[in-house]
Amino acid sequence: MTREGDVRIPSGCAIAAVISREGKKMTGEAITEAMKPMHDRSNGLGGGFAGYGIYPEHKDLYALHLFFDSRTTRKECETFLKEYFEIVQSEIIPTRNIPEIKDKPIIWRYFVAPLQSMLTNLQLDEKELVARIVMKINKDMNGAYVFSSGKNMGTFKAVGFPEDVGVFYKLDEYEGYSWTAHGRYPTNTPGWWGGAHPFTLLDYSVVHNGEISSYDANRRFIEMFGYKCTLQTDTEVITYIMDYLVRVQGLTLREAASVIAAPFWSTIEREQDPEERKKLAYLRTVFPSLLITGPFSIVLGFTGGLMALNDRLKLRSMVVGEKDDRVYVASEEAAIRKMEPDADNISAPAGGEPVIVHVKEGAY
């Protein structure tokens, strides 16, 4: 198996995203094509996509995407899942056989509904139950890995270049109102299927370009609240931080951005609005261990929208463009032009300033 160090290209990861504010569906073909101009930002050790609105026929069910190393592991995992969920549909995820994608695991999906009896017995809401089961499988079940667990969305990833991964998973046959994509340049971890981006939990998905120096502090803090960082990679911990801040703590996306890319204290002191200054100081004081330091640009996908965010010093490239009801995000303008040659309002967001796009209420 190819590992980091065997292949070395002096470049960075590639990220891209597109969303329709009107909730209009688009296939995954355009986002796959967008990764081609950024080919040299990857080295073939990981690529992946997340699509939202792709399972309308099962929109009220959790779509669990899993990798298995054997049929025996799959059967054991199914037995475990049946303790907590009604499995409404179970099937292999369709793929194409292409020479660029090798060493394929068993790639399966389940559409499930939490058992009401289990929610009552454990006194949990359904999202917390799903999150706990995902953590348990990924930590304790050797040979099984849940890589997607949201409603009406799905993640598709593999070892390979992203433009090949999109073809492999037949993304041209899916339709969604929002797509994110990643081409991986592994920094500290070996290239393997589970380690490719996006990283997800429930409907949150994160693609990330960069390397965070605060990983250990962030990981130690977040694991106190039941999250299990099994992959030793910074993007995984970013995903869990966002889930904790938004779902568990109830922060807005803008407030969560002010935690992970917190303004400098000197910037806070210069804030003219007393209420805003007080809030920013509060967030920095309450969540100091969730400040993410080091270079990063991320796109967070979620049901009904996405957020793009640079680190506060803007050490990684990210550009945003628009056309009609669509908003585009990418590491390079060339990727946006590949999706929409006539995109306008091209801009580079300031460091630490989130770009948040919501789909029109009811459109998804």
C-alpha cells in the first residue's frame, strides 16, 4: 500500500464546493471536474466528496456509509446495528471498476431509523444516539469504519485522486443541492480509505487544506465529551469540534467560527460594538482549548448550507465566486471557472471571516 513518503509532491490539499441558494439539484459531475485543475495539489493518497439532498426517497432516515474488510465483519456490524436501529434498506454502494482505484474494501450503506425503545431506555435524542454508535463502531469494531452518517446526504471517499474517485462512485448519477470536494495531500498520516476527506459526523462534513498545530490540545478537550479521535488527523477533530459547538452547545455558525478562528485579543479590544466585544471575549474565555492554530482553510457542509473559513492569518488560499443562485468555493479560481466559466464576484475572504450560505427555507 502506498503511504506518505513514498509519493511526495510539493503542494497542498485542494478543496472545492458549490451550493444552490434555491435548492436546485445538480449532479456530482461538475464538482468532480472542478478538481482536475488542482490535480497537483494532491498526490493520489486520498480524494472525496460530500453531497447534500442526494437521498430524497430516504430523507427521513440516517444514511450510514461504511467500509468493511470482510463479509464476516459486515455481518457482525449489521447484528450490532440492529440492536439500535431498524434497517430499512441495506445495499452495496454502486461503483465503477476503474484501474486508478485499487485495493477496494467492501463499501456498504444502510438507511436506518433509531429504535424508539432504545431512545427511551438510554434517554437520548436520535442524533446523540447515532453519534455514539458511530464512535463505538469506529473505535471498537476492527475492520469496520463508518464514514458518513447524516440524513439525506452522503460522503464518498477513497485512496486516489479526487477526479478518479468521483468517477469511481458514479457521482454523475447523483443529484444534490450542495457538493463539497477534497484532494488529499497527507501531512502526518498514511493514505487509506477512511483517512480521506471529507470527515463527517451526522450531517456535518469537513474538507480541509492545511495542518493545525493545536491538534493535541483540541483532541484532549473534545475527547472529554465522548468523541473518539481514532484517526490521528486534524480534520477529524475539526469535525467533532463543529458538532460540539453547534449541535451540543447551540452556538451559531458565526459564533463557532469565532471560537475556532478566534480574533486576537487586540482585535477584540478594538471592536466598537460593546455587545460584540463582550461576546467575542466570552467565547475566547470559555472555549480556549478549541482555538485552532496553524494554517487552514475549511469548508463545512451541513443540511441546508455550507460555511467556508480561513485561519485568522489566512495562511491557506481560498476563493469564493457566484453565478445566479449558486455560490462556489475553491482553493483556486481555476476550479471555480471549471464549474462556471462566467462566475463573478470572485473574492478571497479575509482571515477568520466565515462565508456562510444558506439554502432558501423549504427548498431542500
